[in-house]
Amino acid sequence: MIDNKSILVTGGTGSFGKSFTRYLLEHYKPKKIIIFSRDELKQFEMSQAFNGACMRYFIGDVRDLERLKKAMKDVDIVIHAAALKQVPTAEYNPMECIKTNVMGANNVIDAAIYNGVKKVIALSTDKAANPVNLYGATKLCSDKLFVAANNMVGSGETRFSVVRYGNVIGSRGSVVPFFRKLIQEGATELPITHEDMTRFWLKLDDAIAFVIRNLARMHGGETFIPKIPSIRMTDLAKAMAPDLPIKIIGIRPGEKLHEVMCPADDAYHTLEFDDHYVITPSISIAFKADYRANAAGETGHPVPHMFEYNSHNNPHFLTVEEIAELNRTLKL
């Protein structure tokens, strides 16, 4: 699936892209890994760590279709990770978020079809399910674009799928490094937006492995969702600073109390597999696919009527001790 293939990662200098590159180099023998991003300093810094013969670095923005077309020449697999992701920033700069997350997604689709890329996986977010903020709304729009793109291919072989997962522990701009910074600076309390808030919790390596498994599973048109644990944000604070009090500061603009990954409204299209869920296309797809049996030979079954998978009703919650142990494994 990966050996002797050319893989392009948009937003490749981010937390996912760097760890994904490391994982590929440690476990596979890719022909090329192309890092496509707009920040020359981050590319320079990444090139110091990953400078093997298979590495390529392309300066470019997903808003630029012509540059994407050039970058995807002879590419077999595209992982679309580029996005504007900060919820409050997106609320105050909505059009910039739309340009990258929606128009940029459409450019990735057009460039992939133009170059005959075989497989494209777009990374999504739990915030795209029943979105209440601008970021989530743009990612839902992006997800819909990638699903519908399977009908734009014509006689070509390009296939598009989506991977949706929750908060990645320790990723850039996330809460764990933020709390660590506060603690190191001598904070006397930790801010929590709401005492009942829950979130899905996922290690970056697990997210990467899940994406790679879905390259083998995909027919095209699926939204893949891993079964992962939840945490209570108050438990995270206790795990990181058991002696510090918690200050409730109120929910920020566009923030949810609990996160959803499989909405009840999509239950009719949702299948359950051993370690993941699949939301099948709600529209007709040009090719025939039995989504109950994926391309890797695994079988799933329909979920119950009005089933919803969210961070609050999740049967698997991490304890304070498990959160603390998981945090100790992070390389921040």
C-alpha cells in the first residue's frame, strides 16, 4: 500500500504531517514523501530532521490550484491535512477559514483528479458533526466535497474518503501543551471552560495508524471514525496538576460542551466494525461498493436506530491515573 508509492501530505509541516512522515520512514519504503505547505521556516526545520532521498518539500498553499496540480504530478496517495483549525480564530476570521478549508479542499480534489491520484484521504474533525462553530461548518462542507468528488472522476480511478477523529493529545495549539506551559510558569489555577465538558482523546501515533489502515479499507466515499476513549476536562486538570484549583471561565465562542463523531441523524448510514465506525455516503456514488465489507475484508453491521457516538455517552472514559500516564508518554 505504501512501499514504492509517492505520497503527498498537504499541511505536511504540522503535528500530523511530521509524525506521519516519521511513521512512514520507520515502517515503509515509500518512493517519495512530498511535504506541501506554505511556511518556509517550518519546511526548513522539518528538512533538518527528515532529509532522506525520498523526501521532497514544496512551498505552496491549498488555495492555489495550479501549484497543487504541479505538486501532485505522478503522486499515488494524497493525505489532506491542511486546514485552519483554531475555533476562536475562525469565528473572527470566517472568510479566511472558508478559503482554506472549503475552497482549498475543492482545489485538492481538482488537482487529484487532474493528475489521476489513486487514493485521497481528507482528515476531518469531530467538530464537523452537527457543527456549532465556523471551523466545524467548513470541515463538514469539506467532508461533503470529498464524498461527492467520487462522482466527478468519470472513467478515472481516483477515490476519495474521509477520516474523522477527536482531539489529538499534545498537537500544536491543544490543551495539554497549554496547561503544561501554565504550570511551568507557576500558575495558581487552571482554566476550564465548563465543569461538565468532555472530549474524545487520541494519541497521534494511533491517528496515523488509523489513517494508514483506512487506505487499505477504503472503497471511496466513506467517513471513517475510530473507537477511542473520552476524558472529562476536569480530570485532565487533576491529572496534570492535582494540587492546583480549577477556575471555570465559561464556554468560548463556537465551543461545544460535548463532541459528536457519529450524529444520530446519520445513524441510518452508519456501520459498526470491530474498532471503528463508517458513515456511508448519503448520496448515490457512481461506482458500486458494498460498504458492509471493506476492501481489507473486514465486515460491519448497521448501528441501532438513532444511534449517536459522542464524547459524553462513550462507554470508554479514561481515569485520572490513565490520563496522567498517557501524558507522560508525550514528546512535547
